[in-house]
Amino acid sequence: LKPSWPKPLQPKPSLPRGHRPTRAPARIAAMANCDIGLITSALCFIASLCTLALGIVYLFVKLEHIKLYFDWCGTIEADCNVKWRTAVFSFQPDIFFSVWTPLALGVLGTSVHVSSLRFNTVFTWLLPTNYVQYGLFMLVTALFGNFGYCGKLGVVFGGLSVGASAVCFIVKLMGEGGSIKMVQAKF
């Protein structure tokens, strides 16, 4: 029977000459710099998808209370379906922009990363190309396309868009230059 003595400590392997051990803060900084531009783009993409969903929900809520009458209308009657015309489907600027803004901003924001949603060349003029423009776009989306629609859901999605906007500005201050990093979304 042999006594079980603790084994002596083994010396640490030495590093080659000129190499220094990596400090923990340097490793943490390398992990934190895991392509912050792509993370920001993904956050903006999610916020834009939420805005698109908000626009669709808003249209369904608006259409829920409107009925298209046929039996009650005469053959030629001027204002039989006036609610249909004045509530959703109108080219009057105050009605048109009020109803269709969340959907339009959601499609624009989503089309930054989904090229199949770019219906024509006008989209390339309207879409942001760097993170400052993206931050401004997300702020406009929050103020004009989220907060005033669908109650608490619009406020939550507006907060997400404002957060994405702030992150865009922070990423630019961190030195992320050039164009927006694209999320590989294929629909």
C-alpha cells in the first residue's frame, strides 16, 4: 500500500520569446467587436419587420369596421359606400398618408435587406446607405409610423425603432464606416 501524496505542481509551459500572454480585457474586447454593424443591421431589420406587421394589422383593424354595401345601394348612388372611400381607400393626402404610412415605412425598411421588395428604382433613392442615414430612417419610422398606430403595440414597436436608431448612431461613433452591412434575408 502506497501513501497517496499530492503530486508536485508542474511548471507552466513557457511561451516563445517575444510572445506575451493575452490579457482577459483584450479577449473580451475582441468578443465585443463581433461585427457590431451586422448586429445593428439585424436589429433594424427586426424593427422594420415589426413596422410592416403593424401596418398590416392597422389596415385590418381599419377594414374591420367598414362594410361594402351592395344590396342597400341604388344602381347609381353617390355616397352609398362613403366609409370605404373616406376611411381607407382615398387619395386625399391627409387620409392616404395617415392610413398607409406604417405599411410603406415597413416595406421600405424591410427592403433594405430583402431586395425582392424593391419594386422599382425609386426605392434605391429612398433607402439609407450608411448608418447615420439608417439611424435617421429608423427615427422617422418610430415617430411617424409606429407611435400613433395600434395602441400599446405601436408604442412597443416605436421603442424598438428608437433603440435601433440609437444603436445606428453608436455604431457610427464606434468607427463603423462605409455602407450598411446586409442581413442575408432571402424571401
